[in-house]
Amino acid sequence: MFRFSHYRCIIFRYIILCLFIITAMKLTIEVYYNLQKRSIDSNSLTLLFDDSQLNKERQQNLLNLTTSQIQSINTTLTINRTAIEYYRQYVQRKNHEQFMYNNYLFSSKTTRYILLVQVHKRIVYLKKFIEMLQAVQTINQTLIIFSHDFIDPELNILVTNIKFVPVIQIFYPFSQQLYPDEFPGPDPNDCPRDIGKDRALAIRCKNALYPDQYGHYREASITQIKHHWWWKLNFVFKSIKILQSRSDLLVLLLEEDFYLSPDALFFLKKMEDEKERLCPECVSYTLGHQENAGREFNNVGSKVSIAYWPARHSISMTISYSLWLSILQYAEEFCNVDEYNWDWSLIYLAQKRFNYSRVMWSSAARVIHLGSCGTHHKKGCSNQLDIAQWKETDKFYQLNHKYLFPTTSLTVHAKYEARHPFEQTYGGWSDVRDRQLLPTLAKTARKYLKTVAPLLNNDEFNETKKIVEQFQQESEPLQELLLKRAQTEENWYPAMSTLTSTSTFENGRVKTEISRLK
């Protein structure tokens, strides 16, 4: 009996040793693969990536150059065109690949919070933003998705070197960088912003018929923000493979110049847990405030405020899967309202279609917008000033640390009952091309499913739905070709609906349509 027990102990030890070795090997392989992937990504962006300055210099100096100098510049421009094509392929590959760094920290069962960060090219902000995130409690239990509209090796290295949280990078595929002289970027034949309509018609610029309500024409740098916002949410909810079939996700919208308090995620979870008691009809949570509001904690550290969807509390708002489905139902109105701000476009929907939805926000700011440089702030930009603001905000949360992580139940600080009708939009979104780019194929796919549903049994409908979803995932190249055709062919946008609403969803038809359009 003793001998049997002895042998059993030896076998048990060997099993434990084998399990330890297998686990160690698995971790080693994952770490090695992560390091290799980081190395590949950091070294894969070596071509020039911005030829806007070169084009300006070329226009200014071309008349004064010799023939050999002109040929030299043209060769350089060709190299930059090659770089643009290279980056378009890079974006397509990255968006398809959806590689997750630090995937050993991700759990399909417990990871619910998705931090969706819209990134431009402000490297100082992004560096401080990543440093700040390490102090946020439970950050390692989230998934951070960085959505870029500009490709830069330095930005790329900052993101791929993150070690403390699962990370995915996606890239907006219709950015100005990828389309520097054609729609959706700034087309040289587009009308200047401030030209009058009569003059625009006289010179026959492309979008002469479509000034906004204030008489201005589209600015690509402005419209890109709303395009990017719409695309990234569509992509996260519909195309990120690891998040498919998840209706429990909560997406927190951030930018690289936001500062999160150490208890930001803790407080968000607390608001979620107490929602039914505090505001069962609320459709979204917000952690931030515009400007300097909410910069005191001593009396409101454990309080929330409730109101009908206000624009000044769009900073760090959340989008649930159910809210996103509601927004999708009115995608056409979101895309057609003459409003270049995505947040004001949402308020338009909230008032017109959602019966003045309510939102709940932290009365003390858990997210602060710090950037002094951006769409609405061009003057007084300074890296030194921005770094000083980061340090000041860090000190602010240190001084108020005793008010963070409230242990008592949340209470309502203020409940605003006033409704402020959305009387006038800010314009900047009247160009028919911008309005068509947002819904396009996704809208047609939804209409198609709705149309055929009564005609099919459950099995046939499920099979059709799979084909439609496959089509939507493969539709980017077809989308690009349709948009290009729309610029040269009259009445092409209605033709797009006809094309995609008939039999395009059949297997293999995407490639057929692409080859036919080329």
C-alpha cells in the first residue's frame, strides 16, 4: 500500500511538471510572437507618407526650375504615389488582420468594456495618454481599439509597445492621407470653402450645387471626423471578428487628448450597476465634461446627473450594442442632416427619433479633455502647454484621491427636465458625396434582408443573412470602385442601390462586380 502511494506521488509530480513545461512553452511562444509582430509593424512603415508639402512647393516653384529639376520632382512624386498605394494596402491588411497585442489578457467571457480611441497625428498627446492609462484601475480587463486616420511609424511604435492591456489597431480607409487629391480627401476640382454659389457655378467646380445652409462648401479635414466616427463604430460592432455575437459590449468613446481619472472604469461600472434605480430610461453614460465643468469632487464625488441628451456631455460617452442598433435604424437621417459634428448629429436623432433620450453622467469629471490643438482650437498650440496641462490634471486627481472610488451608493446630484429643441445645425455637411458615403452598402444590405424576410422560411433567411454578412465584409473594394464611378457618371448613386439590391449578394458576385466596374 505504501509503495502504491509512493508511485502515485511520483506520477502526480511528473504530471505537474509536464503541465508547467507546457504552460511555460505556450507563454514563451506568445511573447515571442508578440515581439516579432511588434518588430514587423514598427519596421514596415519606411516609405514617405505625406506629400502635401511637396505638392505645394512644386506648384510654387515649377516655373523657375530646369527640365532636369522638373524630372527629379516628378520622380519624387511618383515615389510618393507609390507610398500612398502602399499605405492603402497596409490599411486593408491591418483591418483584415485585426491582430491583438497582449491577447493573453483578453477574455471573451469577462471583457465587456471596449475603449475606442480615435487617433490623429498628435504624438505628444498619444504618448501621455498611454502613460496615463496605466494608472486606471482594471484597465487590463478592457480591450483598447486605436482607430487611426493617419499612419505614422512613431505613433505605431507607441501603440504596439503597450504591454498592460489587450490592444487592436484599425485604420480609417478613406482618410485624407490615403486620398490626398481626390474624394473623400480634398479634390483640386472641388469648390473653395468660401466661394459664392454663383461664382462656383461659373467656374464649374465639382460640388457647385451643394453649398451648406451658410453658403460654404465642404472641407475634407472637417468632414473626415464624422466619416471616421461612423466608420469606426460600424467596424467595431460588425467586423471585429473576436467581438462577433457579443451583444453585451459597452463601447467607451475616447480620443488621444483625454485624461481618465484612476477610478473612471470603476465609476462607469457603478453607474451601470445602479442604473435601474437611478435612471432606468437612460440610454448612455458619460464620464466627461466640456471645458472646466465638473472640476470639484468634495461634494459630488459619488453623485450623478441626469438630463435629456445634452451636447456638452458627449465627451467619453458610451455606446451599447442596443443603442447602436437604434442609431442604425435612422442612419439615413444621421447622414443627411447638414451637421458636420457627429455629436450634434446624434442629438438631432435623439430629439427627432428617440423622444429626447436621457443620459446619465458623473457629476465630477472622470474624463477631462485637455488638448489645446485640434479641430476647433488652432491658435496657441504648444507641446509645453499640453504637457503642463497633463501634469496639472494628474495633480488634480491626486489631491482629490480620497473622493475617488466611492463605496456608498450613488445619488442624483441634479435631474434636468428642460428640453432644448435642436433649432439649427452648424452646417458643413451638404455635399451629396459625403451623405452617400456613410450609409451606402450597409443600408442596402439591411433593406435587402427586410424585403426578403417575409418570402423565406427560417433556414433560408439564416442562410441569406450569412451571405449578406459575408458580402458586407468583402465590400470595401467594391465600395471604392462605386464611389469613383459616382464622380464621373451622372445619376450613379441610384444605380448603386439598384446594383446592390438585386442579386449582388450571391456567392462570388462581389469579385464579378469589381471586375465589371474596372
